[in-house]
Amino acid sequence: MSFFKKLFGGSGGGLKIDPVEHEGYLITAAPIPEGGQYRICATISKEIDGETRQHRMIRADLLPSAEDAVDATLRKARQLIKEQGDTIFS
């Protein structure tokens, strides 16, 4: 099995990245491999009134490495939370 199949999974799956907590939200970065680059993608979740709400964030940005994509994803998700707060779940 190739290095990349071990890293990303044999069926095109994403990276295995632990969620990051930010101001009561959980950000799970999940960069999407695309044409040798990685698209910014994450799930932002938060428990509200006993219900877990989720928002999937996908951006047009493509970055050359998975690590760069994870860093940019977390930065963009934090910015989205700061700007929109719970309205991202509307």
C-alpha cells in the first residue's frame, strides 16, 4: 500500500484529524484532496439546547499540502465563528 493510501485511505477518504475546540464550537478540519492539492473543508458543530448542530464549510481555496490546508481551514473556521456565531446553523 502506498504512503498516500495509508495517509488518506484507500477509497479517497480524508485525513484523520482530531477536532479543535474554539469558543464552545468543535471544528473538524477535513481537507479534500483535489488535483494534487487540498481544498479547505471542515465541519463546525456545537450543542445547542441539547441538540448537536452542524455546519459544513467548504471553500474554493486550494493549498499545496494537507498541513497547509488544515491550518488555513482552522483559521477560516475561527473567522466564520467570530463573524456569524450560531447563525451559521440557520
